[in-house]
Amino acid sequence: MVEHIGMRLTALFAYLCLGGIGQAIADQTASNQRPSEPKLGHFQIDVTIPVGHRCMGILPQKSTSTTDGLELHGFVLLGQETPIVVVAIDWCEIRNRSYDEWRSRLAKVAGTQPERVLVSSLHQHDAPVIDSGAQDLLDQVGLQNELFDRSFHEDVLTRAELALSQAIEEAQPVTHVGYAQSAVCDVASNRRVVDSSGRVSFSRGSSSGRDPVFQLAPEGLIDPRMRTISFWNQQRCLIEYHAYATHPMSYYGRGEVTSDFVGLARKRLARLDRSIHPIYASGCSGDVTAGKYNDGSPEAREELTRKIYEAMLENRQGVTKASVPGIWGFRNLPLDLPYTQSEALQKEAMERELYEGTLTVEKRILAAMGLASWNRVHVRKQPIDMPCIDLGIARLVLFPGESFVGYQQIAQSIGGPVPLVSVGYGECWTGYVPTDSAFEDRFDESWLWVAPGSQERIERVLRDLLAPSP
């Protein structure tokens, strides 16, 4: 209780700081004092959920303890044009109006447009799902704070605003951008498995390596490369942004909050040199897990951590650098994805489940999340922003939700010779975003709110997004 009250006081103090004089300082930083030379500011905050908070939106076991803390890491690019903000957060998902709120509030602090704020979740499952529209619906049926704790979320977002404001004030010159890539061995495997009778399933979950069927099946379609973009002030590295395509869980659902093996690897790398700030983001990995190589044991978690850490360290040691380009190239295009035709996920069916008090709370939460997405598509008719940052030596593209790894390979083929860093789990209302082939294999999960035809629309946007500049 004391901790909860303290969190509210922290949020109130931060709110007051950002109002009045504090807001004037942020506005001054974002506009009048914007540097003419390229600069970069790094920021990070703790975003660990309190005890008793829901994990992954619908896990029955709420948080009971913290194994290791959840973190937000971000950077802001200044000086050449309108600022660009990039954030990676150790949460499961941020969706719909909550995603809009994150981008609009950080954009206001930075003096930029919301579409130039790239927020991605790493998608650990022992972490929260944030969707204010869904929580509004749950409030109406007496399920306050069941999806997420509003006061906790407000505290985190307010502290993120303050951290970004400070990062802008303390931004350092950037002279070079670096790129590196290396192979990650024996971590990722595709969920898709074909049994001896030829039947296709997508049952290879994160810790399914304890089952010989999933352990012995081929890796399937993965992207084995860890890709790293780094920013430098002459010979001094300021930050590294690493991305790799796999679900980031070794085991979960026991109430032990953790950033899991990818977060543990990032923290281990940070301890190696405190002057360099490593950031990790999950690639397009809706259908990629560590299942082939992970039996869900603590020993397996440590082994996965080691492999991710060593790949990031290899990229630190093997970087190629180029001078900062004339401008931070940026494009953003709207992406409309079709809402699922599943009868169970239409408005009337989900409203019945939301109001049916005999159903489990988890089932009603899932209905509220689906309704929030339905309202976005059918009422607000709001597309997804799909941004791309062109850094000269490499490009970064943010994909929606649990985009399958096939989209990462499609983007690389469209993008040509310039290295492309694909990041998933941006706007997450979609849940899974399967490729055409996965839909043909009858991929169907409760966490799926898009319909066949998504691939054609994504490819069309990628062709325009990655086309050469005129």
C-alpha cells in the first residue's frame, strides 16, 4: 500500500513538473534550443509492474514477485530536421488509444509529430498489456484495473516524459552511424511444425523443447541474424540498438516478473561498459520462439541469455561506421489491415462475453481487447502508422503487432542492398499478423484480430516506404 501511494505521489509531482514552468522548459528545449548540429540523447527508466498486476493481459497468475526489473530504453535524434524518438520497452504490448497516447505525449516533449515517435514493446509475457479503450470497457462491467493499473501506467508515462526532456537537454553530438550483424545460433525456431502424417501445426511454443517432437523438428523459417545500429561521437559509442527475431520468453506465467533472456543479455552488456547504452528490440517474431532449444528450465534461460549477449558483443566489436548523413531520412505511410471475419470476434459476440459475469475474468478481458480493436477499425477507421528511419548505412522499419518473420524477409528483399533492421510489436491491436502461407496452413489463435489479405497490403506499403528517394 505504501509503495502504491508513493507511486501516485511520484506521478503527481512529475505532472506538476511538466505543467507550468516545467512545460515551458520542455517547450523551450524542443523548439528554441533545438541544435543545428546532429545530436543524440539517451534515456531510460524503470517500468516494473507492481505486485498484483496482470501479466500478458490474460494470464490467470498475476505478478507476485520481481525476478529482474522491467526497463524502458530510448533515444532522440536532434539537429537536422524535426526530432525522431525511438523507444523500446520491456512490456508485452501497447495498443490502440494507449499507443496513440504514448506517441503524442512524447512527441509534445520533443517538439515533433507523433508519427516520428517509434514505440515498440519487446513482448515479454511476464509484463503488462496496455490498452485504455479495453480498460474503459472493463470499467463499465466492474473490472477496474483488471487489464492494467491506470495509476501505475500514468506514473510510467509521466516519468518517460521527464526522462526524454532531460535527454534532450543533455544530448551529445553525433558524427557517425554504425552497423553490424552476426549470426545467433540455436535460439530461434519457427512455431510451424509438420508431423509424420503431414499435418501442420503452430504448436511449438516458447518452452516446448521438453517435448522430443518439437525439439527434433527442423528450425523452420527464421532470420538468424542479430542486427545492430550504433551512434558515435567520433571514436566514442553513445548507444547501440540491437534487434533479433524471436519471442523473448524462456518460461512465464508463474507470477515472477522478468525481462527474460533478452533483457538479461542487454543488462549484462550494459555492465560491461557503463558509457555505452545498449537497447534491444524484438524483430518480426510472431511465429518464432526458442521452443526447439528451450525446455523451460532456469539453466536454459541462462544459456539463451549467453547466446544473445555474445551476438550483441560480437556486433559491438565488428561494427562498420559511416559519417552521419545530411538529414535523418524519415518516411511514414498509413497501413490499413483487414479485421478478422471470425464470428467469435465480431462486435455482438464479444459484447456478450464482456457482459457475461459467469465467464472468467480473463475471457472477458480478451473480449474487451477485441472490442477496442473492432472500434478502431470499424468506428474510428484509424490506420496503423508504418515508419522508416533512413540512417544512410542502414534503415529501421517498425512493423505492427506480432508480425511473422516472413515479413522481415520480404522487407529485406524489397529494400535492396542497404541493411534493414526490422522491428515488431509497434501498434499491437492486430495481435498476430500471419503471412499468406500461414493463413493457408490454417493458423488460428485467440490472439489474432486480422484477416487474410494482410500480406498484400503490407507488401504494397513496404514497396512505397522503401522506394529510393526522388
